[in-house]
Amino acid sequence: MIKRVEHVGIMASDMDESIRFYETLFQFKIRVRVNNGQKEIVFLAHDGLPGFEIELIRDLQPTTLYAEHGLVNHLAFVVDNMEQVISYCRQKGIVFETSEPKRGINDRKTIRFRGPNGEILQLVEERNS
């Protein structure tokens, strides 16, 4: 029935800051940027994630309050080497919720931090068999 996840929508308080964050930290690129007078919308794509995008949404008119219609709890990214990615992120100024990764379901390493809009982002390293 379901074929794949297409995108996740994140409410952005500062669109340019949000774009820079995802471009700099995760190498996403702008695929499209539109302003319909009520909302500014940007779709970010990644060469390594074909068919998946991040949709950044910023309300331009306070009366629309698109953000009230839902909240994404977190967005998780699978990484090959957790320690290497943590070091890279810390060099970029990222502050993690914990000092070390935790063990999650199936013994996967996980660690979380916040994006520029307060969104929770998670890094996941699968257990080596």
C-alpha cells in the first residue's frame, strides 16, 4: 500500500537560517522555493536520499497559523559512524541532548539535538552484525 516516505514538513521561524542549517550540516540543497503570500515554502533535496525531501514552511500571515495543524516529533538520519558524525556536528556548534549516544531498539546507537526551529533531530547508527 505505502511505497515510501516522500517528505517531512517542518515549521520554520527563520527560513534563511533553516536553509543554511540543513545545507551546511547535512548537505541538503534547495529544489524549489515559493512564496504564495500566506506561506513561504522550501523543498530541500539530498543526492543520497532520492525521493525524500524536507519541506520548510514559514507562515507569512499570522492568521493562517499552519503550525497549529500538526507537529513532527523528530526526524532521524541513519549514519555510518556515530562518533565521526558527532565530532563533525560539534565542530558546527551542535549541542546534543546527552553527552554520549544511547542504545535504542535493536541495540542501535542514537543521539538527539535541536534544529534551528526547535525540531528534534536524531542520528541513528545501526548495530554491526
